[in-house]
Amino acid sequence: MEYENKYKIRIENLNLHFKTVHVLKGINLSIPRNAITALIGPSGCGKSTLLRCLNRMNDIIDDVKIEGQVYLGDRDIYGPDINVTLLRKKVGMVFQRPVAFPISIYENVACAPRVHGVSRKETLDDIVTSSLEKVGLWDEVEGKLRKSALSLSLGQQQQLCIARVMASEPEVILLDEPCSALDPMSTMKIEELMRQLAEQYTVVIVTHSMQQASRASDYTVFMLSGEIIEFGPTEQIFTSPKDSKTENYITGRFR
């Protein structure tokens, strides 16, 4: 029971093939709850693919084959009785570039609870306000909720996308390089937001930035060629890695 309380997601012997390419190879990983776990590694190592396995986003790709188990709590999300729509409500995802819809700021946030059956205006108003407050955007947009979301800066649009995920009341938040298109000030805001979110949610982030992983995450996973080379507390990974491949990567000596 103590083990189950500590970890929100458990991955057991996960393998993924795209056609004939073996992309993820025997992944075993337990992701702590109410913490930020960063996935790092060179381009093409499988970190974004692994992230998308956590809410079955890879299902939409043709010729993909997935074997193994991914447990959210005590349920295997690849089991035959899983409602994928409800799964993606529990495990929300924010992408590399902000995907703000070309509709109002209000409707960008309200669309998520609408999909799940919320129609009462007062309830939607409360959800929109609460979600925007949680991501620190409410004070900036309170007077222009009916304006197009595309009028916001990229950093604000990314905050809005996170608010949209918040509106679905998730348990886990997946962030796929959420700061790669942002300036340093916007990046700092998103990292501060991540720290706040981790008090209530389990957060998993893919990042190419060693600096971001070291300062913003609690745990770090180093991946190489579809395998997990090392996993541990971020401070340990960055100060005393156990594997020479990890050390070479984080110190820039990776070839």
C-alpha cells in the first residue's frame, strides 16, 4: 500500500513498435505522485513517445504496436475496459507549441468541461475562472474573456492551454517541451506554474534543456535509444549519476 501511495503511474515491460522500428524497449518505470518527473535524452531517444503512451496518444498513429502495462493507480490503461476519452480527462497533455483554438479565451477553457457534459453557465463560469486563476492568467485576461485567444502572447497561450487541461480536473499533467517556443521570461512563468501544480497533480515533462530539468524537476529519467539508462532524484542524477552514459550526456560529452 505504501508503494502504491508513493507512485501515481507504473510502467511494466512497455514495448512500442512503429512498423518494423522498435522505439521503446522494455520500459519499466514508477512515476512518483505529486512531483515533477523530467524525461531527458537526445532527439529520437523515445522520450516524447513514452510521454504519449501515458494517455494513449500513440493510439491514433497507424501501424503502431504496444505491448506491456501502464498502470494509473491500480488500473492498466491499456486494458480492454478503459474509456480512452475519460483517460485523457484524467491524464491531460500540453504540447510543444501552444495550441490555442481560434475562439475566445473563455471558450478555450470552457470547451473541455463541455465535452464532458457540463452545460450550466454558472458552473462553466466558475470552472473558467478557477482554471485561469490556477495558471496565473486571470488578472491579465479578466476583462477580455470574449477576445480571441490568438490575441495573447505565446507564453500566455501556453498558460491558457494548461488552464484548459485544468478545466478537465486531471490527476496527471503531461508537458511535451512546453517552453521550447517561449522566451526566457515566459519560460520562468511556466516553470513556476509547474512547481505550483505539483502540489496537487503528478507532472511529467519532456525537455531538451538540461538547465530546465535540473532546476524544475524532482526526478529525472535519462533515455537513450528507446531505453531508460538511469532514473532517480534530479539532484543525484545531475551531481552523481551512476551510469557513465548519463554523465556524458548531462556534461555535454555525449557522442
